[in-house]
Amino acid sequence: MDKEDGMDMKWCTAAVLLFLLGTFPLTAEAEHTGGVDTSAEAAVLMEQQSGRVLFDESAHEKRDIASITKIMTAVLALESNRWNQTTEISANASGVEGSSLYLKPGEKMTLKDLTTGLMLRSGNDAAVAVAEFVGGSSEGFVYMMNEKAREIGMENTRFANPHGLDDDGNHYSTAYDMALLMRYAMQKERFREVTSLKTYEAPQQEDGKRIWQNKNKLLTSMYEYTTGGKTGYTRKAGRTLVSSAEKDNMDLIAVTLDAPSDWQDHISMFEWGFSSFKLIQLANADETITSEHKEKGRLFLPRDFHYPLTEEESDDVSRSLSLSNRDHRYPKGISAAGKITWKLKGRSIHSMPVFIDQPEESSPGWFPAFRECVQMFMGGR
């Protein structure tokens, strides 16, 4: 690699890393803890796009979570790339206790149908069947669950099984961690499709048709803005519920743990969130940024940035530009130049990379060059 190539790789690495670092909010602490009264021992309301916590109540307290565990099981099923493949149901899977799809040993079913039954009817037998098919065994699948939890940032979560049955304190999470999981899951089109189904007709078996109705009453009858979710209950965990809703182009995620009145709790949280916050666009993709140093090239942002704010907060948002090159000299073309940080009442809420486009002859624009940077960084060149 010659000196020029080394310099290109240096700039491209910086560009991609800055882009990735700007993907998530800097903080998720709630400032509005008193917005809603709930029956829950723990609760959280999160705006999906930004990850901002709008309301929380003991949101980081470790608790039993029951069948909302199955959101993670569904995520790993979706990511296995075996969606339309068929598996044979084992005696171990068909014999698991609790809520069930009443699967029979030797019966064959696609991963798609198992996952749909898992989410709509909360089948514990389906959860074990998915685990055995995707992970090779329940134990192998549990390892995958915990690895994925760490990847997502679920710092106070431990999975011991794929269905959520009580496990002597070895299976737990928090309201906040489950909101992180739902936020991650809702980024997947297939998950959104499955969790939004009110009913599903599974392929006919020897005992006839199977029509599964979603247990999520918010979705089926109680709250028109609901887009998905997962119910749960065990004697130890109590009633647990994760749900999502969309209104006025804002998506919210609600989680309650051990909440006797969970349906109404979620409606109240959503209504409060939608009435108190609006999703405000704070940055435009390809927006030109001005700098006091007056760089020769054009400083710009790579994407939009939206953030939920109350009417009172709208005037309390500021942003600051930090350039990484002290002598303000950059190579021709597209390169990383620094970052912009947004603050709400002096507290950092989000950071985004800033790029500079130094003029050069016949420049095709910033995106092809940035794409080339990504390819170089990922080893494609």
C-alpha cells in the first residue's frame, strides 16, 4: 500500500466510524417520570426512532418477564435466514407446559409458521421448536439469545429459556431493556409484519385448519394506533406487556412489568406521549453546515435527524460543531470532518458525523465517494 492509498484508507475509516457512532442517541434518561400513573411495578415509554425515553418507572429494575421473552426468540428466528424452511416437531417441544399451539411430535412446520404462532398465540411449544431448529438445542439457542442481548445493549438481561417460563431467578430483564429489544425488532420488516397480524391461518394439518388470533387486545380491539407487541403472564412475573403504536408520524414503544391493568396502562402511556411530544426534524440529509473557519469545501450532514420534543423544549435545543482537523486542511473529495452534537437544556442528546466535500474535477457528488469509503473499510477493495 503506497502513501496515498494509506491516507485514503485513514480518511475512509474515520468516515465510516463517525457514521456508525452517530446512529444511536447519546443518552436515554427520561426527564418526564411523572407523566402517567400506571399499575405496573416497572414501566417505560420510548420513542422508537431516537430511542428517547419519555417516561419511566423503575425501568432499570430486574424483574421476571414471562412470554415477552418471545420477542427475542422471534428476532433470532428472523435472522436465521431459514424463514421458509421446514422442521419436524420433537417430543421435547410438544411436551412443554403452559400456553401452546398443541403441536404434535413428528409434525412438520415452517419456521415462518412457528414464529407467527409464537407471537400471536404465545406457544411455548413453538418457542422450543424454534430454539431447536435455529440453535440446534434449547441450550444453544439460549446462548444466542444472550449474545444478541449484549449486542443490542440489554445490560440487565439474562435469558435462561426461549419461552419465558419462570426459572428460579435466572431469567430476567428490565422494562428499559425490553424496550431496546422491541426497538431493535421493529427495524425488521418481517417482524413488523408478524407482530401486526390480528389473525393468521396456518397450513392445514391432519386435525384441520388452524386459525390463530392475536392475544394482543390493544391490536385487535382496544387501541386503533397499535402496530404490534407481545403479551406475557406467569404467576411470578404477573402480567407483562410490550406494545408499539404510531400516530402523527411518531412511533412509540411501551413496556409494563407486573401490571394488573396493563391494557389501560399502555393506552394511557401512548395517549400521554402522543399529546405531550411531537417528532421534530432537527437536521436534513445533505444539509450544508456553516463554520466560523470557512473551510474551502462544503460541510454537510449524511442523514436526517428527528427527535421527540415537548412544545416547551423546542426552544431549548442547541447544536455545536466540532471539527477533527485543527489546521482545517482536508483531502480532495469526500472525507470525515468532525461531528455535530445536539443538546437539550445543556444535556447532550445526539451526535452525528459531519463530512466535507472538497471540490475536484468531475466530482460525482458525496454519496458515491462515501460508498467507496464504506467498501474500502469493509475490505471490498
